[in-house]
Amino acid sequence: MSSQWADKPYALISTDPFSKDSSHAAYYVATQMALAHNGILRGLNSIYLQASHIPPKDLDAIQDFFTYCQCWGESMHHHHDSEENIFFPNIEQITKVNGIMERNIEQHRAFTPGFDRFQEHVRTCPPKDYNGQKIKELIEDFAEPLGQHLHDEIETLRGLDKYDSKSIRQAYQRLEKELMATDNVRNTLTYARVC
């Protein structure tokens, strides 16, 4: 029996080109963010890969799967909201470049409509009406712009190596602190159970 890892169909981000370079905090930040984004991608891949294998008559398993999908979405939403509210404004202040993170915000908006449809479905669909193909189709509707964003943002962060290293690291530490302080206990417990 072969194993299927959650590293596809949506490609993970390689950190090989920059993760061992400690010459600037931008590379550390890019590495940490790539790892977080890979967590998002692995969660998405796990949902996509499992969607058609949930037994249609096992209503408890379907409800558990819906809960997992909801928690994945809430976690991703939390990540992007924290970036926009805490991290991106700090980066703009450090660089003194208005709109330096605007492309990333625009990319957030590009996948949001499809992502919201997915989240609405997994929140409101009765387990008796579960359709794995529908889950996959909803994912396919937003996965490409999401994946593009998750990859592109790493390059934006690597490009911050023109600015003060200490300030870049401090901005990321503020983001981490905010993420930890506002994390949803439901997300943490759900991921701990399934991982």
C-alpha cells in the first residue's frame, strides 16, 4: 500500500535557496513565513486528498471532517488578518515605502471570494448532504490564487534585505506574538488531534 503525503496537489515552498543564510533577518523571516505557508498548503492538500474518501454514511466522520475544514480556514484567516493588521503596516513603517505590501493584500482579496464560499459550505452543509467532489471543486475555485500568493509573499519578504535587519526581525516577532496571543483554542486542539 502506498502512502500519499500532503505535499500535493498544491506545491509546497522550498526554503533551500535562503534558509541557511543568516546575513539578514529578511531571510529568517522568509524562512519562517515559508514554513507557516507550507502548513497552510499541507492543510489544504490534506482536505483535498481526503474529501473523496470520507464514508458518505458516516455522519460523525463527515462532521469531524467539516470541523477540520473550518479550523483550517479559521487558522488561515487568522494568519492573513494578522499580517494585514500588524505585520504589513510595520514593514511599511520600517521601509518608509507606502504600499510596499499592497501586492500581497491584493492577492489576499483575489482568493477571498472562493475561500469564503468554501468556508460557508463547510459551516452550513448538513452531513447527510456531503459530497466530496463538491469540496474539491470549491477548493479548486480558490487554490490557484491562494498558492500563488503564498509563494509570492516569500519573495517579497526576501526582498526586505535592503532594510534594517534588526527592525525586520522585530516586526516579525511582533507578528508572532500577536498570532500566539490571539490563536483560537479550537484550531490548536483540532490540529493536535488530526496531526
